[in-house]
Amino acid sequence: MHCRPGCGACCIAVSISSSLPGMPDGKPAGVRCANLTVDNACMIHDTPEFPRVCAGLKPGREMCGQTREEAMAYLTDLEEKTKPH
């Protein structure tokens, strides 16, 4: 499966603890990544700056759902279930 054009759910819902361009302290969950274009494409995909956590996310039916809203809901729930307590 390939990413849904214009989705960007994983670039918003997921937290990133490592430094990335434009966000030296990482990115909190629910915050739009500084490297996400206005049409929700990643400007650093396939570059050395692409965070490992992002590279580990592979689009799939369960994660992406049928719509961007379903992807956001799934990833937000996953983020909540996996955050440190």
C-alpha cells in the first residue's frame, strides 16, 4: 500500500522525540510537522534527515483506514496507547 495523497496523518498525529529540520526538540503528538507541505507531503522523505520513527511507519489498511480522518483516529489512539506514563 502507498500513502494516500494529501493525508499527512502520520506527520501530525505521531510524536517524534528526535531532532528534525525545523523542530530541533522533536515534535509533540497532534502538532503538524514543520516539514509537511500545504498539500500534506513530506519535504524530507527519502533524505538523511527523515526521522527513524517516520521511516518505521508503513502505510497499511489498518493504520490508514479508508479516509484521512480514519488514519488520524487510528494514529491518535496508537499514540495515546504507547506514550510513556
